[in-house]
Amino acid sequence: MAEKIGEFRKKLRIVDIMAGPDEGLGRVGQTLVVMGWVRTLRVQSSVTFIEVNDGSCLSNMQCVMDSDAEGYDQVEAGSIATGASIWVQGIVAASKGSKQKVELKVKKIIVLGKSDPSYPIQKKRVSREFLRTKAHLRPRTNTFGAVARVRNALAFATHKFFQEHGFVWVSSPIVTASDCEGAGEQFCVTTLIPNSGEAFDSPVDAIPKTKDGLIDWSQDFFGKPAFLTVSGQLNAETYATALSDVYTFGPTFRAENSNTSRHLAEFWMIEPELAFADLNDDMACATAYLQYVVTYVLENCKEDMDFFNTWIEKGIIDRLSDVAEKDFVQMTYTDAIELLLKTNKKFEFPVKWGCDLQSEHERYITEEAFGGCPVIIRDYPKEIKAFYMRQNDDGRTVAAMDMLVPRVGELIGGSQREERLEYLEARLDDLKLNKDSYWWYLDLRRYGSVPHAGFGLGFERLVQFATGIENIRDAIPFPRAPGSAEF
Amino acid sequence: MAEKIGEFRKKLRIVDIMAGPDEGLGRVGQTLVVMGWVRTLRVQSSVTFIEVNDGSCLSNMQCVMDSDAEGYDQVEAGSIATGASIWVQGIVAASKGSKQKVELKVKKIIVLGKSDPSYPIQKKRVSREFLRTKAHLRPRTNTFGAVARVRNALAFATHKFFQEHGFVWVSSPIVTASDCEGAGEQFCVTTLIPNSGEAFDSPVDAIPKTKDGLIDWSQDFFGKPAFLTVSGQLNAETYATALSDVYTFGPTFRAENSNTSRHLAEFWMIEPELAFADLNDDMACATAYLQYVVTYVLENCKEDMDFFNTWIEKGIIDRLSDVAEKDFVQMTYTDAIELLLKTNKKFEFPVKWGCDLQSEHERYITEEAFGGCPVIIRDYPKEIKAFYMRQNDDGRTVAAMDMLVPRVGELIGGSQREERLEYLEARLDDLKLNKDSYWWYLDLRRYGSVPHAGFGLGFERLVQFATGIENIRDAIPFPRAPGSAEF
């Protein structure tokens, strides 16, 4: 009575047919089946052209259909409209068109799912703003399909790079009751407010309170206030001081009310942490990482990168090739300030040692002073950097580094961590942070402390950098921003 | 003034020395440096043995030190205690011990970080419950180091499997205002409650309210109630109906107040979604996936698996090898009920067509009836399954499947999705779910609907299955459960 499971059946995808050096010519004469969504339909007097895309690559399969092919009645009935899904059986033939080497001479078509004329992704160009309101359909466009594939390649290249270098992936927690980074703009996570079904009609009075009228956290799920993580770094450090080299790759959150094209409320972050490592190791790792993933995308996403190069940012392939091959520039913050003071360029924000570098300064350095080469700036004033960064011997700077790239600006921020317990405690005192809540972080310095360093990289910034996509909301499938958590 | 970045310097790890067919013998005579944490120190009359671990593998490097080696004074001073981190330079020598092939004859030792006697991870055995209170130090134990490495291997194997089969990784959103699964036990995400610094002293009255005393969601970050996702499936479907085959691998959340060894409030889930696929494709994919990752771990984590086989679950290697090689059993729910009714075994929960299978039933089927072979049960009664599952022609079952494995029970749950708009709408009506809030999900059936199927797998269950670890809280770096969101 019990049956056995069959083989994992692999569909033939359009990329399987069209990719490869012969672009499908080796399959001429084969009968095969393609399944996908209709991009365009052109009915001509003698023949009908149907462009089908299955998302496996940018290219459509051009299906050429005579009126005697099986299922032609569906063309006549208007069922094969843009957006419809079809099953097509045909014979691969050399194409006369210039866009592709092969096409499919249709033997039989079946419409799997119709699409009515209200389908919002028609052939005509639509704005990215409009497409954000159709986030469930936008991956069916050329641009968003290409972004999704390049994003996927960048993610897999990230895992490959770290795995090949012996790093262990660690999932840092998303919900945390630990007051780690000295707060910042966090989202509260609670069950004191009812489930989604009832939330809209929920009275404030229904929230449990103590006799003093305060929120009664003892009744909350975690028994205390809990928040969405802003960074997995401190958690990653616990694993780096046990397994040596680790990395996180997971979502992080900022509740900053900034509606810009550079910020998301929910974004994915990559945070490697290296044990027995200093700032030089950290910079070398960040450089090797970026060169690796850029090379991976140039080699594995040629068609999509050509698309970005033509339609989104001219010259992006050359720019990325440069990044993959050339040495990055490295300089100290102090030298960077000197460079900025010497230039004749007028800045909106005045430059002075001790100030945080503004976007205009960063862009001048990487885009103008060094002609588009990534620049790593190190040894920032300690006052403008986080408590956990290692103090340099000069007493006024810390072993921090930022990697700046053209257009995107700061792509990577990292530092050597303060491994000396007494320095770390003093810094927490300076900043009036509560040492008790860092008990476990300080334990890492009490028991077998080691020099260690790491960096953080916002994954969507990397997607922007690699694709030329201008607005970060188009670099993630479902963007979250103030007032917007749809889908 | 600007310097160039150096090569990405790769440390020599203990695994680099000890792994490989000769277990390090090829390096005998080489002088090299190892960095790690002291596991044990044994001072004997003529010689001192120091076991060092760097987390790259289970094995320690045995360092043998004469009293004339540089840095021996640190042994005498008690600085080289369990937990301390050290830098050791020495010559690789063949080992006389039976535990390892090579050891390090110490030339020089430097203590990088001392460890005082309060260090909680001493040589003596400690309970896993205790170690959960030291989640920042537990990866330094044999068990948790091995779990971390196998978890890492399972994660990478997951990406490799799907990438090799042409799936695109999609990050489904974590925060969502979309009332997707008909609620369930969700966490609310809000900025109406202050940041962590002030949360403890926050009065309920400070929460903004409408004139009717209801929570004023218009003032919240997203302008409406928002929740942590319970599943990325519906979002993944939007990408599957554009890119064909996709998968998610990200955190999901359940606010169920269940303090069991099988549940976490925050866990990682893998959710592939296959376009142009039915339930048979889905089962075949789930089978191929599980066999792939199990094989990967058996091949790439031999030492850690030997450890689990000896200390955690005897026979786990044979069990996993069986899973990797043998065909899985497949049967319908109706047949499974018949099987359960026929057995003489007494169950706590009575068996009847229409009931949900309980853990005792599932374990009987996979552990007893089929002798430890994974069993896939398909075609469940529609009343006990989710609204989006495809109705079978019999009108009373849906094309759903669960994969049961010994000990863990349900490891995978999946289904073919209802691609027919009219059936889906009728089902939403039946269940009194609000059709308007599914507008975008229904759009996928309005525009180019396709047969598609997918499944979900709780990653920590997979870690339990592959390691034999009994409590799910030990299968994730920082477990979240009722009353516990530490670290």
C-alpha cells in the first residue's frame, strides 16, 4: 500500500536552453517543453510570435506559432495575453531574429492561467514608484527579475566566500532583551498588544499595567521589554571567541524615521568576526570579500549585468571590473581630513578634525580624489565611534575603518574590538552605559580574551552597488519603511 | 600618503593541520603557530601538556612543553588555565598518544588573554540547562562547538542544493502588516512603546490613543499594526510565479506560550516554492533535499558526527546513512489511518478519519511500522489544513504532505497550492477570512496562475535530526522562548 517516491524531476528552464556558448544552437531539432509567462504577443498575418519568460534568465523564449498548431484557438480567443502563463511544446529552430540564436517552433500550446487586461505589468514602461505598489508582480519585469537574480548570486557568493575561508555561519538572534548598542532606534516586540485580528480595535486600557500605571512587562511573552536587533555583532563575538572565524547573514532593523533612498527599516546585514585578528586583517578580509562577490557576479550574471550596464547605469561593468582587480586605497582619517582641507572644493558641511565625514566628503574622496577606486579610511576619532572599538595608542583614535565606494558611499564599516577589559569598562563608564547589562560581553574579555576584529555590510547597499539600482527599496523584495509594511 | 591593502591573511587553523588523510603527519618537522583556547593543562614532573582548541574542529592540538621553552614562566604563574587564550609556536612532531597522530613541541608560548578560576566551562561535565544560562560561552564546549559546525554545514548544504537546482534565494519580509495566515500567535512590532532605555518605566498612558481610547496606530512606525512573520510562504509564492523556483531561508516567529523541547519562539525556516509543479514534484524535491543535506553532513563533518554517534545518540550515523540512501515510504492519510486502526498498539489519542495525527501516531508509523524510514503522508482532510492548499478531486482532501522522521516526528510540511481563483476565494469565505486583505495573493491567481507547490522545514528540527540533540534550544545559538530572550 505504501508507494515509493520518484526522482526529483528537474524542469527544463529557458536558461538551460539559451545559456552556454552556443546559445542553444546545439539543441536545434529537439522537441521540448517550456513553461512561463507571456511577455508579449504579436499576431502577424502568417505567423504569431509569443515571447515567454520563466524568470530563469532575462531572455525570453521566442515561440513562433502557425495557425495550424494545436491550441491556436487560444490565440484567437485572446487567452494568450501579456501575463498569462503557458505550457509550450515545440521544436528548437535557429532564429532569424538578431536578439536570439534559437526560437521554438510551436507544436502545441496550453494556457495554464489567463491574465485579464487589468494586468498592471504591460509592455509599456512604468515607474519604479508604481511598481513598489505592486511588489508582488514587479519580479515579472526585466529590471526586478535581474535584481532578484543578482541579489541571489551576491548572497550565495557571500556564503561561498566565507565557507571557503573557514568561517562558520552563526544566526544571531532577531529578538533581544539585551540592551546592547545603547539602544538607538529600536522596534519593540510584544504580545501585550493583541493579535492582528483584533489589533485595530484594541483599547490602550487593555494593556496590562502595574499599580503605578507602568506597562507590566512581567506579563509580556519574554517577561521583560524585548526589541528587534540592530546588529548581530556582539552575539557574533561570542562565537568568534570559541570557533575563531564566524559570520552572520540575517535581518537587522532600525526604527529611524528617515524616508530616504538609502535607508530601510528592515535590511539584511553581513557581519563577519575574526578572532586573533587586527584591523589590518579586517581590512584585508573586507577587500577580499568585496572583490570575490563582485567577480562572482561578473562571471555568473553576465546577461543581467549587461542589462544593468545598458539600462540602469552605463559603465557599471567596467567599474565593477576595476573594483575586482585594482588595489583599494587606504588612508587614515587624519590624512583624509588633510586631503579635504587642501582641496578647493566647497563643501556644505565644514571639515575639521573630529567631525564625522559626511556623504559629500566621502564621495569627493572616492569619486574625485581617487577616481572611483574604493577607499578605506581608518583610525577615526574615538568620540564619533562605538564603545567597543579598540583604542589606539595615541589615546584619541580607535582602530575603526570604513570602506567607501563610488555612488553608494559607505559600504562597509568595521573595527578591531577592544579586547582589554579595563579599557572597555572605562569606555562604558565614559559613555554612561550600564555595565551590568553587558555582563556577558565583558565575560568574553574576562575569560580568554583575544584580539579580534570584524565588519558590517548592509546587503541591500551591496545590491545597489552591484546593479546600479538607485533606490534601496528596489534592492529588496519587500521593502519596509516608515508607513509601509505591505505584502 | 595613501597605502595599499595587503593580502587577505589566512591563519593556520587546527583543522588545517589535523584534517586530511595523514592527520597531520605530513607536517612533521614544520615550525608553525597555533592560536586558541586552553581546554586542559597537565603539569607533570618532566613535561607539561596543554590541550588547545580553536573551534575549527573538535580535536585539540596537544602542545608539549619543556620547562626550558620560552614562556614557561606563565605556566608557573598559573596564567595558562582552562579558558585562557594562547599563541603557541612549535614544531610538529609525531604523537605517542593514541588520540592524535601529531602534537606540537612548544618553542614559545604567549598568553593573549588570561582566564580566572571563575571560568564556568571547566573540564567537569555540566548540564545543558546550566549551559543555556551561559549561551555566550557554551560554544567553547565539545558539544556546542560540534552543533555549531554541523548547523553551519546544514545551512551551506541547503544553499548549495537549491542553487545547484536553479532556485533563487528570496528574502521574505520579517515585519509584515499583512494579515496572512489568518493571524495565529504573532508578535506585535511597534514604536509606540519607547526604546529599551526607557521601556521599563514607561506608563501605559503614554501610548497614543484615539478619542475612543483605542491604540492610535496612525502614530506607529508603519501607520498600522505590524507583526513578525510566521511564514514567508505567501511572499515566496509571488517570486515563484515570476522566477519559477525560489526558496526562502530566514527567521520566523511564533508567540505560542509553549515551553517544550520542540518549540522555539524564534526559529529559522526553509521554504522552497516550485512553479509548474504538483504535489509529486514537491515530495520528490523534499526527499532529494533531505538526502542531499544529510549526505553533505556525513561527508563533511565526519569528526563531529563521530562525536554525536558516541556521546549524544548511538547509531545516528547509520540512521542518517539509511536516510541518505533508501527510498522514503509514501502513503495517503487515509491509508495511514487504516494502518493505525489495524495495529494492536494502544494510543492515548483515538484514531479516526478526520483527526490530526498526533506525535504518538507519527512516531508509530515512522519508527515502528516502517522501521525508522522517513514516511511521507499525503492527501490530508481539508478541514485540518490551511486555506491555500489545493483541493483534491474527492472534495474532502487537499494535496498536502508531511514528512515524518524518527525521533523528531514532522520535519517537513508542504502542499500543492490552490491555483484556481474560484476555489481559493470559496475557501477564504468558508473560513471567514477577509478576502480584501489577500488582494495581492489572489492577484497571483488572476494574472497567469500556475500549478505550484512548496514546503516548509524548521531548520532547528533539521539540526536536531542530524545531531541527535534532544532539546531544540540547544540547536540554535541563542534560543528564544517564553520568559527568555537573553543575550
